[in-house]
Amino acid sequence: MAINPWDPPVATYATDAKTVVGTDPEIAQLLADSLGLELDLVPVAWEDWPLGVSSGKYDAVISNVTVTEERKEKFDFSIYRRDVLGFYVKSDSKITAIKEPKDVAGLKVITGAGTNQEKIILEWDRENVAAGLKPVEVQYYDDRAAADLAIQSGRADVEFNPNATLAYSASIKGTTKLVGTVSGGWPVSAEIAVTTRKGAGLADAVTIALNDLIKNGKYGEVLKCWSLSSEAVDKSLTNPPGLPKSGS
């Protein structure tokens, strides 16, 4: 099974720089145990998993992959987490809630360049400006430490990025707090899934195994351990509706 060790708590390297730890590797191990298989977790670059899975080099990938209609043309999906983006502020910030575009008017917001969250915050800003509200100042940082420093120093008001990483950081450091979430597919919902080759016949078995793990509580224990209970799904589904294709 392929995995991209990109950031805690989803998947990252342990202190030995070899072992992959996080929610995804733990769920992968639970799935293998449930299916009576031996897990061979293979770290790969994000851009390499599609060819690896479609060619049969890897049986599956578990690496924060969002279900999209375009991807469904080549892959099957078994969902196991909601795709959630979070708004985080300094722990003593006077900002208490961000639920809609007007709530970010006039704020300095950190986000990732070229990401879906950037698209969302720019669309919210467009709506605000059209309504006569103050514009958002969007900020970009190359690394986690720089973004953290910007929030703590007051150079930025809010960070808007994947909830998984920010929730874990908040639970470990205690210097930031969650003030709002939106779906990673805003304005529609989005799910993250174990991904297998289209028609390989693995997806239904993975979905059944995931639902068994949900029922017996082991799934919930993993998410709780990594501060991701807010992203839990009540039931795994095979190939649910995905994010629409661009322009559709």
C-alpha cells in the first residue's frame, strides 16, 4: 500500500526517519489485519501514486486522497474521513467564530498557494469586496514555523489550511484554537478515501473492513489519538459522489 509521509498527524516519519506514523498508517494496519493480509507500506511522492496504483505496482494508496469525479474514472474509493479545512487563530485571539465570508472581511489570512483552500478564501474575498466589505489580506509561508510565528506575533490573524495538521498542532502546542471549519470541497462536501485501481475488486472489501472498524470502535480510537475525531465518518461508502470536474 502506497503512502505519502507529508505531515503529522496524517502521515510522517518517526524519529528514526524510516518508520511512517500517523492516522493513515494506523488505519492501513487495521485494514490489513481485518482482511487477513500482511501490510507492506511503501512511502511514495504524492505525484507518483496515481501511476503506481493504476499500473498495479501498488494495490492501494492511503494518503489523504479526496474523492473526485475525475479520479473515479480511473480509481475506486472507500471513504474513511471527511475532508475538512480549519480556521485557526492565536489562543487568546478575540476572533471566536468564522462561519461565512463576511467573518473574514478585513483579516490577514494565511493559506497555501495553489490549493483548494486558497480558491475558497479568494472566492470569499471576492464576495466580500462585491458587497462593500473590507478585503482579505492573503499571506503565504513556505514552512510551518514561519506560519506559526506570523500568527503568534500578530502579523497574521488566521490560518486557513487542512484541519488535520492544524488540529494536531493546536493539541500539542496549545498556542492556537479552532474557530471554524468548512468542507474541503466547499460549497459541496468532500471525503477522503482509500484508493484502489478501477475494477480491481478491492474497494468493496476495503469498505466492509472499514465499517467493521467503525463498529468495533478501533477506527474511532485512532482518530481520537491523533486529535481527528471531528473528521470521522459514520459509515464508509464505496465510490460516493466526488467533487465535480472543473467547469461542470
